[in-house]
Amino acid sequence: MPDERTMTFIDIILAIILPPLGVFLKFGLEVEFWICLVLTLFGWLPGIIYAVYAITK
């Protein structure tokens, strides 16, 4: 069974590739996902920045 650090690393890699996916796997359909989705629609970089922030906070 992977530990929490491994899962966080995988979530961050997914957040870089597709930001809403990484946030969705961590939080589900919570507010964080929708914020990340909107930011990603405005631009890929803002989505990545928010996704990494949300996952690591």
C-alpha cells in the first residue's frame, strides 16, 4: 500500500499534466475542483499553480 507522500507525489504529477484531474482525485467534486477547472480554462499555468497549491496545503 503506497504511503501518503507517494500519493501526494502522484497527485502533483497529475496536476502538472491535467490540473483538474489531480485536484479531483484529492478532493472530489468540491469547491477546489471547480476553482481549478475555471483557472485551467483561463490558462494552463494558473490551473497548475492552483492545483499544486491545493494539493500541498
